[in-house]
Amino acid sequence: MKKNSRVSLIIILLMFPFIVQAQANKDSAINLFRETSNKYNGMHYLSFRMDYSYRNDANPKVLLDSLMGEVMVNGDNCHIILGNTETIRNNDYNIMLFKEDTLMYISKPKIITLNPITILNNLITQLSNEDVSLVIKRSLGIITINFPIGNDYKKIEFFINLKSGYLIKVRYIVKATQLINEEDRPLADKDIQNEWAIVECNYDNYKVGAFNDSEFDVKKYFIKDGKEYKPTEAYKQYKIFIASPGL
């Protein structure tokens, strides 16, 4: 599996045995989702650290890949540094830098959903009571979503710090093919097509106001001369690829 393909899609996440002190119903899980989502939506110039790991569900003790990085977000604008991949989004452009390959992808702006809660906030209301559960242990809330057979996801777990309101971990069990670019999936090995992956993201070091809008300024990466895009001096070794026709 190509690392660049996997990393680019993940920029669009271990449980231990818990002593259950309280278990709530679906409505309580939805309320916690909304509370946490509202907290993120109300934050300005929010930054946090994340680390990502990838394992095979059939052999979860073996770590297949891991990356560490940082996220800076303000509204729809964001700057993500994850391993050797960097993503910048503002109102005019999306930029992806693949440092190992010295490639710079430039495209029209599109929403990069950093908060997994936003993705599932609508989905969770469509699931049955048996599919969604909330377990609370002291100051930790764990929302578990079990998906029906035939779905690309098997399970997603959200770990939320109830004191701070921040998401601290997301754990996915997802078809391994979902970690490959869509156009590459038909070419994937048959073994991969039948495998499930465990993807885990941990979040910490939350800060508010530790950066400014210069993090979203694309002028440090390229200049536009007519219809031609040229890398700046600092990125002169990068080859530019225009990913959106008519940009």
C-alpha cells in the first residue's frame, strides 16, 4: 500500500478493559457528540498534536505504520503536518506537499474535515439503539458505533475527555481498501480487499491562539504568473501538479 495514498486520505485516527460506572442510551451518546462538536466549532485558532497508527485487525499487535503531526485550524482554514506530508487549505486553494517526492499538489479549496464528530453527527441519528452506546468512566466518555454487515466500517470508538470537552482518541476498524485512493482499489491485492484495518488517532496538546493567519498563506509556497504556477525560492525543488482543471 502506498504511504502517500494512505496519508492523503487520512487527512480527510487501545482500548483497555474498563470498569463501567454508567452506561447511557443513544440519546445521551448523541448529546455528547453534539456538545463536543459545538466546542470545536466555537474555537478559533485551535491547534493540537496528533499521532496516527495503523494495524491489521487479524494481527493487531503488529504495528504496520505510524505518523506524528500537528493540526492548526481556524474555521474552514487549516494547516496539517503529518509525517512527510503537509496540507494547507484556505479560501482560495488546497495545497498538499509530499516532501519525500518533492511534489506540490494544488487544487481548488475543499473542506478538510479534521473533526471526526462532524462526519458522523448526522449518521449517528440513523443508527439503531443497538448500534450506538455511551460508556462513562470517571472523566472519560467512550462512544461506540457498531456498523451493520456489508458496511465499509465495522466499528468506530470516540474517546472524549469530559472535563475539557476535547476528543482525545478515535479508533476505527475499517476495510483496508478504504485506506487506498479510490482509483487504486481495483488494483489492490485480493488479500487486502478482504482485510480489515485498525486505524487509531490520538490527540493532545490542545492550544487556542498559538498561531495566526500566516499559517494559511499560500504565498510562501508558490506564485501565480498568469496561468502558470511557480514554486517560491524556498520550494524551488518541488514539482507542481495542478489537481483541479481550470484553476
